[in-house]
Amino acid sequence: MSYPPQQPMTIGNRNVKGLIEGPEGRKWSHELCNNCECFGATETSSVCPCIIFGKVKHRYRSLNRRGSPDPEKGGCCSADCVIHGTLAILCFGWVMQMMLRGNIRDRYNIQGNSCGDCCEAFWCSPCELTQESRELELEEQTYGRSLDPQQARAAAVAAHLDGTMDR
């Protein structure tokens, strides 16, 4: 019995920058308050956080359930966007953000805890939404590449070196 040849695996790297993972996980790929390069997302999350929240939640759900990036890049207005907007009017939008932040931390094995998620969602809402969006974007950019393990390791090292050169 012969088997058909296998295609190289399409992967999504969850630690694109090759950050060191300790027993409690790794750091975020981008610092919380270092989102100036991503001005569009930061600006939108400051003015209308429900839109960015809806997009981030949709993209996270696509990666988690389908194992691939969302072809719509999060879409525009979703049920999550409307619910977040309604809760934000009542000053409770941060609760949904806190839960999503915990899910994203778990997906990427990022250091932190629920108390930190709560504080960041409550006091640093635009920055934390942008940080989460950028973390998802790093993984999304790796999909579609067919890499063998050695190429994947080399790409992670290159991304890490690139990140240290930016400091």
C-alpha cells in the first residue's frame, strides 16, 4: 500500500520573535505602551474601542477554531462589537476585554494573571487592545508559509534579532 506524498505543513508561529519562555511563560511581543508604530489601531481603539475589540475577538476565534487567519481580517461590526459598545456605554466594556486578554495570554503562553488583565483592560484599554491585535497579527503573518523545522527556527531567530535591533 502506498501513501500519497505529504505536503509541507502550513504553520502559524505563536512566538514569532523567538522570545524566551520561562516557567511562567513569555513576555508580550510588543510592550503595552509601545504602540506608536500601529497608530491606526491605537487611534481607533481610543475613539471606538468596540470596533477593535470586535475585530480582535473575531480574529482570535478564527485562529482558535479554524486554525487559520480570518479572511475578513476581523470584519467590521460583529455581535461582539455591538455587545462591547453597549457595555462600554454602561462603563463595563473592559470586562469583555479582560476575558479576551486572558484567552490570548493562554494561547501564546504569555506571562500574567487575571488581576493584571483586569487592570490593563480597565486603565489602559486602547493600548491593551492594540497590543492584543499586534500579537495576533504576528501569528497571522506566518500562515501560508511552508517551513520545515529548521527554516522555522531560522525565521524565529531572524525575527528576534530584528526585534532587538529596533530597541
